[in-house]
Amino acid sequence: MQIKEVEAKGLSRTYAVTVPKEDLEKKLAAKIKEMQPQVSLKGFRPGKVPVAHIRKMFGQSIMKDVVEDVLNESSQKAINDNNIRPAGQPKIDLRANGEEVTKGAADLEYQMTVEMIPEFEPADPEKLKFTRLTSEIDDSSVEERLGNFASGQKTYKKKAKTAKAKNEDAVLINFVGRIDGEAFDGGAMDEHELVLGSGSFIPGFEDQLVGTKAGDKLDVKVTFPENYGAADLAGKEAVFETEVLEVRGAKDAEINDELAEKFGFDSLEKLKDVVKEQLEGEYKMQSRLKLKRAILDELDKQHTFDLPPGMVEAEFSNIWSQVQAEKEAGNLDEEDAKKSDKQLEKDYRKIAERRVRLGLVLAEIGQKAEVNVTNEEVQQAMIAEARQYPGQEQQVFEFYQKNPQAVAQLRAPIYEEKVVDFIIDKSKVTEKKVDKEKLFEEDDMI
């Protein structure tokens, strides 16, 4: 076998590899001999088929397997012999005629191009300093959360007959829907309570009831959406003969023992204890997120080195496909929606570069610290993932058993968090108390 470097450009290396046909022949002969005891053909006793006959019947097919094995072995040898830490799968460019190679008439010749992980010295966590933001949970935070619970348990009380309905009021209505003058199935209902502004009816329906009062009768004209669930109604115009029976005002539930009982607690005090415990968990998680962001920002600032183009391109491709999907769905945030595709691409390529850089830095720090992810930790992540699909847990486990790449995607965030924990443990971290608004202030996370 001959391995020769033919190009060195940045983090990319290209090698010309030649495996003589004689070496392939030796491996073919060894493989046929190895499989002979298991071969069973008509006219021969099991395991007694002559080697020459096996070669005649299956030689070229077996040689294809031999060539594939040799490609893997020789490319790995080229990587090992040149002390390369690959940044991804090498690209193989066959230079010999594949048919001639599998016939044993030509040497196996190919070029292998591989991108390398850059050499750099990661920052020493013991020399890093960070500030952990914390915030105390006060009574007002607990009361605010209880207020949200109460708001979610609204009741609606009848208003005066002259009261006009407004958004967030409820109206009690009778209605009959017609298309081209004909009533349709499911288009009629009596004494239905509809909360205005809830978006629970066809677009435009609720808006036309704002300002109505008890006793009003009106025709509500709407057009069913093109993607409406019932195909026979999709895109069609309809008129709903509607009668307003009552206008009802919203009233939040009172914060008392009765509210607590609705959530399964014996008393308001027990509900408050649970709310405080929940808030403590949320504050602790947010404090860690802020600290992790500070760590990533500092690591990004302290490291400058060339990045493997293939890794950056793969990361950008993943990000860009998500951006495009959000754009098509009209879900881009307000700032991004104002940008051209060219500017968006430029911005998100920078994000891809940052992610790749930080991934390499965290991996290097983790390797030096001998950080490992245990099988038990991966198993727990699988279980957590499976729980999101009740009734399909077995299929989820089978998916991961058949897809090592999917398992790697589960392992990656666990590894990242453990490296971050290591950095927190080794660096100097001081605490700073801030108000809730500062703690939960949004960062431009990338």
C-alpha cells in the first residue's frame, strides 16, 4: 500500500492511495477461505464447496466487499499515519476503473481529502472569572403567578341588556350558517358561549360581534379559510344568521382556598408553597443560562483559529434551512423580517462559525479534563425522549438502536453541559443579586 500527500491547503489534506491488485487478491483469497465452511450450494455437501467454484460463482461480488473494507482500512491508516484529527468523514475520489478493480485486473487507486481539527491551546478554566446573576423570590412574584392562575380560571357574568360587547367579553348566541342560502351540517348552534378575541371561530366572525348587545340580530359574513378542515367548506363564503342572547363580562377567579382546590391542593398556603418551589427552579435555571452565556461569550472572545470549512457549511446549512422554513411560515422575528436574504445569510453564517468554534473549544477542554458521557446518561436521555411519545416508546428506542448518529445527537448536549459544569467548578465565580427583570432580560442568544 502506498500513501502519498499530494496537497496541503489550510486545514485540508489530500492523499493519493494505491493498493496493489496483488494485495486485493490475497484478501479475496483469505475471505473466500474464511467463508467456505458456511457456503452451501446444490450438488455439494455443506461446507465442502471448492474454493475455485466459490471464486467462479461469487468472486467479483466478494471482491466488491473486499474493496470496501480496504477503502475503510487504508483511509483510516492514512489518517493515523499522518496524525490527523478528522473534522468529518473523508471524501473519497476513485481514480481506478471500479469494474477492473473488482475483476482483479487493476490496482485500487483513489484520492482522499480530509479536513482536520485545528490545533490550538484552549483557555485554562482556572484563569477565567465570571459573575453569576441571582434574584430573590419575593411575595409579589408569588402573587403574580397566582394572579395568572386566577386569570386562567375566568368566569363570565351577565351584563346589563344595554351593555355592548367588547374584546374579552363573552356573548351567548344562537346561530345558523348558510352557503348560497342553504344550511350546512355543523353550522348551527343554540346558546353557545363565545369569548370575543379568543380566535376559536372562523376569522372575522368574532370581530363582527364586537359592539353588539343582548337582543341584537345580525348576519355575520365570513369566508372559510382555504385550508379549512372540512374540504366541502374550504374557501367558501358563508352567512351566519346570529342572535345575541346575552353579553357576559369576564371575572378572574378569587385567589383563595377554592382556587387552590381547582389545582388539586388542600389550601391556598399549599398552593403558594408549590408556586414558590416552581419559581425557585425557574430562577435557578435562568441563572445558569445567564452564566453559561457569559462562559460561551468569553470562550468565543479568547479563541481565534481557522475553522474547518465543511463543519461551518454543515452547521450553516442546518441553521439556514430553519430560517427559510420560518420565513415561509411568516414566523421570522421582526428584526430579521426587515433584512434581505443576503444580509440574513451573512448574519447566520457568523452564527454558524461561532457555534463551530465553541463546539471545538468545549470539546478540547472536555478532552483535557477527561469529561465523558456515560451509557447511563445516554439511556436516561433516550427515556426522556421516549416519554414525549406516549404509546410509541418502543419505536423510539428501536430508532436509536438503528441510528448511531441520532444517539450522537443525544450525547452532544449532555457532553456540553458537563464541560460547562467543569468550567464553572474550576473558574472563579462570584454572585451578584439583581432584580427579576434583569435576570430574565432577553439576550441575543446564538
